[in-house]
Amino acid sequence: MSIEFGSIHNYYEGQVMEAVRDAVSDGTDSESVADIACVALNHLPPRYIRHDVDMRFYLSPEESAEMKRKVHIAVEDAIRFVVAEGS
């Protein structure tokens, strides 16, 4: 049996990257952006999936809103942490 792991990923990765891009200024260096994303992801539970469309289809509107809220909080906390560590 051959198992293909290439399509498996954490659903939160895309959500966090989008939230980080929206939250940081254009002048933020790429190292800080990566640090912010890593810190935020480490504060969210893993949600491994094969296809994003499956996750969007099966989530209720309430679950989707709750996930977005958790991502927003994790990213804001990560920004504060990375900025504090860099000072």
C-alpha cells in the first residue's frame, strides 16, 4: 500500500498566514512574519485535512466564526510576543 502524505496539511496554516498578512504592515520583515505565524500556530490546535473545501463544507457557520476568532486572537498575541522579544 502506498500512502501519499503530500496533500495532508494543517487547516489553520492558511488561515493564520492570511490573518498575519492582514495584521502586519508592509514594512514588517519576512523573519518576523514567519515568527509571528509560528507562534500563532503553536497556540492553535492542529486540524489536519487533505482538502480545504472539505473543511469549509463540513463546518457550521458558528464553528467557522469560532475558528476565525481563535485565529485572530492567536495572531494578535503572537504579534505582541514577537514585538516584545525583538525589543
